[in-house]
Amino acid sequence: QVQLVESGGGLVQPGGSLRLSCAAFGSIFSIYVMGWYRQAPGKQRELVARVSPGGGTNYADSVKGRFTISRDNAKTTVYLQMHSLKPEDTAVYYCNSQSVRNNAEYWGQGTQVTVSS
């Protein structure tokens, strides 16, 4: 069982920056692919970015060049650094972990990001 605790959301003006953090508890962090997803009102949840245990990353086209995902295995934490935020980035952001051993998957409770002037 893995518990994921997100933090760092909030209200930011267009063009601003935020950093989300997700602390993982309860299992071997290094065997999990860690990801950030988001869900805007009336829309399906979508992948934002993922980072593998070895550090390989992939991003949604809409955030490439603006967002950076990273992980600190020693701190069992994954980060999402967001720059040049746009109103369309407004959503609840969810942390996700998926085991490379058995595909067990866990979700955080979500953190609201609002981009508005």
C-alpha cells in the first residue's frame, strides 16, 4: 500500500510558476513510475507527465517546454515544476504511482491549481 500526499497547489496569474510536490509513504519508492495527472471541470483526467524509476520522462504535448517532472528517491518525493502557466492549465492535479513489478496503482487526493488574473 502506498499513500501519496500532494502539496503546492494554489492560485497563480497567467505566466506565473508553481511547484507541486508529492510525498510517497509505505512502499519502496524506487520501484514505482511516478506521474502527475490533471482533471479540469467537465473533462476527463489526463496525463501531464511521468518519470520512471531510472529517471526517464514523458510529457503531454500541451506542457512540453513549460513543465518539468523530477523525483528524489532519497526523499521519496516527486515534483512538478510548472512555468508559463496558462488559464487552460487550471485543474485538480493528482499524483499517481504505478509499480513496475505488479502494476499496482495508487492516487493522491489531488491539489487544485488555478491560473487566473
